Amino acid sequence: MIFLNYDFLQPARLVADEEEILGLSFLAFRRIATMLHVPAISITSGINQVFRIDPIALAAALEADAQA
């Protein structure tokens, strides 16, 4: 495991994990997980907290944010 030290605050990253849907005549993917990687502020060793996010709740929050 590699740990990186940063002198500045890192932004959170939203990661969608997808898998290929086999057996179709075209390339298609299915989302199997959506995760929010949040850097630990109090630790400078590159450690992240990972939260699994409901994609429907995420879409609703993004829509509400866009309207604000």
C-alpha cells in the first residue's frame, strides 16, 4: 500500500463501479455500486473513508443543488 502526504485539502471523489452486460449485440454496462471517497482530514497519510451512495438519492441531491 502506498501512502501519499499532501499539504493541501483533497476533494472528495465520486466513483461508479460498473460491470459489462454480457450477451448483448452492443456494449452496455450496469452500475453495481456508487461510492464517495472522502479524505480523512485529521490524518495526513492518504487514508480515505468510503461511503456507499444510493444512486437515486444522489440524483435527487444533484437536481436539488442545480435548482438552488
